[in-house]
Amino acid sequence: MTDFDIEIDRFMFDCAAKGLSVKTMKSYEQTLKLYAKWMFDEFEIDSPKNVKAVHLRSYMRSLSERG
């Protein structure tokens, strides 16, 4: 289990505590897991602590290129 996985689990727990809908939570979890996978595949980053602005810009660029 990576640091990303741990932080995603914590976020999902907070979402559940706030009473978000199941559909919203599934969407959030899927989006975050795809982001974590992309960060590892592109930069071998497995912890949110290691993400820099340059990584976020690269991710945003890849999202806009995908459409």
C-alpha cells in the first residue's frame, strides 16, 4: 500500500463522515486512484508529499490533451 493509497482512504473516510452520496464517493475515489496511477507511471511518485507544481502542471496538460 502506497502513501497515495493511505491518503485516498483517509479522504474517503472523511467523505463518508460528511454523508456524501455513494455515487459521488465512487467518482472521487476513481479519480484519485487514476491520478495516483498516472503520477507513478509518469514520475514514479508514490507519495503525495513528493508531488511538485511541475508534476501537477504536467497532469493538467495530459488531462486537457485527452479531452
